[in-house]
Amino acid sequence: MFIGREKELSVLENQYHSNKFEFTVIYGRRRIGKTALINKFITDKPVIYFTGIESNEKQNLENISQSIISYSTDMPTGSAFSSFQSALEYIFEAACLKRIILVIDEYPYVARASKSLASTLQLLIDKYHDKSKLFLILCGSSMSYMEDHVLAYKAPLYGRRTAQLKVQPFQFREACKYFESFTDEDKALAYGIVGGTPQYLLQINDKLSMKENIKQMYLNQASFLYEEPTNLLKQEVREPAFYNAIITAVANGASRLSEISGKVGESTSVCAVYIKNLIALGIIKKEMPYGNEASKKAIYSIEDNMFRFWYRFVAVNTSMIARGAVELAYQRIEPYLSDYMGLVFEDISKQYLWHELLNNQCPVNFVDIGRWWGTNNHTRKQEEIDIMGVQDKDTALFAECKWTNEKVDIGVLDKLIERSSMFSYKRKYFYLFAKTGFTKGCIEKADDIGNIKLITYKEMVHSRLVSEFK
């Protein structure tokens, strides 16, 4: 089942039809759908597809030789190339006569085994750039390798690419296409526990309840997701145990660098390097209070929903799961699911606001949005605003998100307006996002004031983005 990726496919199709040399770098975390994207794109097109393996240069050279032989009817069976340069030059030459796509998937495996591969590609690109119709695609899951050895300024291939695609997880709207049979609430919960990674989304069975899905996906030792975080760390980083300690610390409430350092027993400078790598992998995120770039105020949290759910609920119940006490483990999880979904709902609400902006339905033309926290200079108390976005020195929006079974009452609206008084914008717009809905008093006050938009979760799922601001 292939879903989404319309923008990425459009980029690739436009390049393909340019009928000149193109070189695209496709990279992103494992399970994100890079190979599925490429396979969708190359359907019914002339292609030489080679997937690198963790082996030596000889084995990879034999494999690319076989890929070329499978494509070319001119070469006798059993033929082989003596070097990567001769194999690649054959492809570049052949592409002088017609359009050919060359895909080198898992490029880091090949490049590590053949140290001169990048320089060879550089030489051939420079030689054939003006006469070859080759469409070269290098794809890799090792984020650090692709960024440091392919995209970076000092890399041999720097300046040769004509495009790059960093494949990202799906957002909520796209993820919902994987479980169309779910109720609206279960769609949010499904997204909350696996995030937007296609391979994780495919593990969900929308014919089962979310309770049964959680039990099958996370509380079953034989399931794909049960050991996925540890397996992924082993594949992506050199010291998975230390990275695991950092993620565990963050999952257990350590949000500042000093707190994380204290939990793992290492200096802040060392922890900062590891955290930077986890941010690059999309596992951890760094946040500043909106509009304040002071590094001392930075906090860290788990960005990937699958990691966040696993470290919040699975890691602490592994002994129980190992003994087959699946129902008991679920009973320890269920009471906290609503609280867990609070941050997920904030994320969905931010995505909704971006969707409004891109469809010209948002009254505030913000550049970015985010959380704000800090001291209220009037009350000297710590305050927090779920979402804030600024257009200019005069215009801003403020939003509150409530994932509760009770309707949001007028007190929540009053508190949001009060908190906004800490800022001196002339034009303020307010959003309340609610799982269940709003009380009559809240609706009436919003109507009276006029610069307030009340949005239920159901409206967010089925929204056509009709503005309600007066």
C-alpha cells in the first residue's frame, strides 16, 4: 500500500522529464519509506537498481554488475566489471543515448566498502554532465553519513547534486489514511502511539480496537515494534547504550541539559553531542520559549511518537511483558493514555494551524509557531501558552489545546486571554482546540469578542478550513 508523497514524486517526475543529467540525493531515517518512494517513481521507467550491502567492495561490485547485466541485453551472462569506475562509466555512456535511471540504494554501505566511490562518481559526473541523460539517485538511511559525506561542503560530491529530498514522517492528516476504519478518537491515538513513520503505521490493524492494537504491537515480545527502538539505535549509532540512557532520562522527565547530564552521569558537553545526533535522527527535539533563543532556557523532549510511547509505557513494563502478563501491563498503561495524548493533540493542533496558513485561512501570517513559557512579570508566576505565533510587531495568535472528555469552559478562554496580556501586540487572535467541545458560556463569549476561534477535534479531522473570525 503506497500513500502520500505527492510532493516528492512531483519533484522526481519533473527531473525525469528534464531529459538531461540529474542527480538527486534521497535520505531519511530507516522505515520512513524511501525505497517505497523510489519504487513508486521508477514504475514503468528504464532503471538500473542496485542496493548496497554491508560487505566488502568485491561483493558489492559483483552485485552492481548483475544489476547492469539484468538491464542490458548487450552484455553476455556471466560478465562482470573489474572496478566500480568501469561499471559506472558503462552506465554513464549508455545514458548518452537514452534516459536511464541509476538508483544506488543504501549508498553508505557501498561507499564505506569502496573508499574511492565518491571520487569516482565526481569524476564521471564532471566528465559526462553535459552529454549524459543519466538520472542518478543516491539513497541512504544513515543520516549522518549522507549529510557529512554526500551533502556537506567538503564532500567530493558537493555541488554536483541537482536536488535533495529528506523524507520525513507523515503528518496526522496523511497518517489517517492508513486507518480509515477507525473512529476519529482512535485515529488520534493511533498517530500518538506510532507517529508518522510508514512502516510503523502498517503495523496497525484498523479492524481491531486500539486496546488490542497496543497489546499486539507493544506488549507482545514477538511483535515488530517490541524491540524496534533498541534495534534502530543499534543500526544508527555507535554507542546505543549511552543513547538509550539519554532517551530514558528524557522520557522520565529530565528536560534540561543539566538534568539529563545528572541522570546519565556524564558531563553536559558530552551529553550535548549525543543529543545533537538524536535531534538529527528526529528522535529528540529541542525547544526554546517562543521568541526567546536563549540557550539556557532550552528544554528537550521525545519528538518521535513511537519512541515516546515505547519509553513511556513499554520500557517500564518489560518484566511483566516477558512473563506474559499482557492484560495486567495494559491495565497499567490505560489510565495514563489521556494525559499522554495531551502533547500529541498540541502537535496535531499546530499542524492544523500550518494547514490553515498554507490555505490562506489563518488571520495571522506567522513564520513559525511554538510553545511559550516563562515568568509573568505582573504575577511573578510561571506561565505557559500551548501555541503562539507572531506575524509582526503588532499581530500575534495564542492557542490552548485540551484533550479531555469534559467540554472546555469559559475559564480556559479567560486564562488564555489573561496570559496574552503579558505581550503588547495590538491585534491578538485566539484559538481554543478541544477534544470534546465547548460549554455554552465559552461559545457565547467567543461570539461576543469576535477574535476567537473555537475548534473541536472532530472539526480538525474533517475540516475544510472555513474561517470563522469576524
